[in-house]
Amino acid sequence: MASAATSVSDAREQLVKEMEVKAEETNKTRTGKGTRVRVGQTRGKNPKVITWEAFDDSQPATLPATLSEFMDVAKVSDEKQIVAFLIDGYNDAQYTAASDPIAEFVNPTWSEETQRQFRLVVRNYSNATGVTIEDAVALIKPGIEASQKKA
């Protein structure tokens, strides 16, 4: 039974790879602002390979910059639907900010800019060196604190 499950899993992985190649080819033909094709799998016991249209955050030039651009690109004009998108995006942004693993190390008395830079430096240092967030904070925070006392 395990070999049958393995072969199904292997076949699904192969299909994902094939779909990713097709999506990449499609995305190479797209220019300007708009969505790109993504590949993934449904959730659940028997996942299926799926594709969908989504904005690509890694390509800022492809993202709409105004509400009217969004409406044109996404082909959405219903105000209630737009508000639903805004609520989903707002909730996701709030969750991301609240669940940030660096948040517990940020001093709330620092300016917004200092807090943003601290998070960025800690995250980048941790990623670049492979050290934990805690170790990066231990190295970086004393300098930030000292600079705040000078100000």
C-alpha cells in the first residue's frame, strides 16, 4: 500500500513540476501590470494540482499602484467585492505584523523608521548568516539602543 501511495505522490510531484514549467513559460510572455500564473495543490486528503492567477509581489513593476489600476487589471468593479479584498488584505497584513518573530525585541519607544530598520537588519543578518533571530538581536540591538540614547 505504501508503494501505491508513493507512486501517486511521485506522479503528483511530477505533474507539479510540469505545470510549473508551463506557468513559467506563460509568465514569460506577460509584460506590464497584471497577474501571473501560480501552481499549487488543493488542501485535503487527496490534493489536486491547480493553477490560479495572482499578483507577484516579487515583481513590483507588475503590481497595480492605484485602486483604478487594480480594478482594471483584476476586472473587478463591484464595490462590495473590492471591500472584501481590502478586508482580507488588511487582516493578513495585521496578522503578519502581529506574528512577526522580531516584534518581541522591538522597543516601542523607537521611531517607526528605527523599528522598520531594526526588523530589516535583524531579518537580513539572520538570513545571510544562518544565525537565529535571537542571536541576531543580541548583536544588533545594543547598537540601536546606544544610538537612541544619543538622540
